Amino acid sequence: MNHLFTGSLLATAASVLVPSVAPAQAPSAATLARTREPFSFVVSAPYDAVFPLFGAHEERKWAAGFEPEFLYPVPPGDQPGMVFTTTQDGLPRVWVNTAFDAASGHVQYAYWIADIMVAFIDIHVQRSGSHETKVDVVYERTALRPEANPKILDMAHSDANSGPRWAEMINGYLRSAAAK
């Protein structure tokens, strides 16, 4: 799904879930923070065990505190086009999955935080031997108003250092699940 369609879909979801309030004056795009932070890591497990963990429904198994409320599909399941909400750090977010393709290893999400930002998370999961899987992640964030710039920059700093933390959480979950 392309970014233009994703943006339209996200805007539609946002208008349904949050009343629109027009700002007195739209900020200049030059004053808004825009970040792009890639990171990579390796999971010590086969691809078939790792790929599903990047769906929002399955992510709950390894990401402490990640509790999506599914709007689509119901009952919850990981598939392209899923729509859900979360509240993280006290901020409600509306999420749309724009790619969930096990054949190519591609997963992508767009999410929106009212008056703060829009983010894209692009994930590529790749076989790296029979018992290892390489994961490449890119977070892109755009502030929606200049006052949100410090928050965006803080989140980007955290994104840049996420590889080791994600690897630890996923590998830990998989070790625990194998031990059961």
C-alpha cells in the first residue's frame, strides 16, 4: 500500500475517531520535525517463528505494555488492513497496518497521535540461516505542530536505540516459549 493511500486511510480513521479542530493557522512544514531512524537486529529463531511476532495481535506476547484494542478485524487477528488503537505514555494512538506479507517479510504500520505526530514503521524480516532471522526497522515521524518537535526528537532518539531492546525482548520471549 503506498504512502498516499495510507495517509488518506489514516486521515479517515482519525476523523472518525477524533473530532476535527482546525488550527488558527497551519504551521509551515519547515518548522515541523521530521525524523527517520533505522535499526537492525538478529533474532535467534527461524523465520517462521519470528515473522508472526510483528503483527499487532502477536506482538503482545513479547512487548510488555503493548495492548492494542482492535477495531478491525474482530475477532482480532494479524492481517493487512488491521486497525487498532493503543495508549502509550498516556497518549492515545490510532494505528493502521499497511502491509503484512509473510512471503516477502514486509510489515508496515502508520499511526497517528492527535496534535502531535504521524509515524510510519517499516519492518523487513529476512531469513538469515536456518536458526536466525534478521530484522530491519525504520521509524519515520513527522510533527503535526511545532510544539510537538521536542517530543518527536525524543522519540527518534529512543527509536535509534531500539534494536538491542527489541532483540532482547523477542529472543527472551522465544526462549521462554521453547522452555514450556
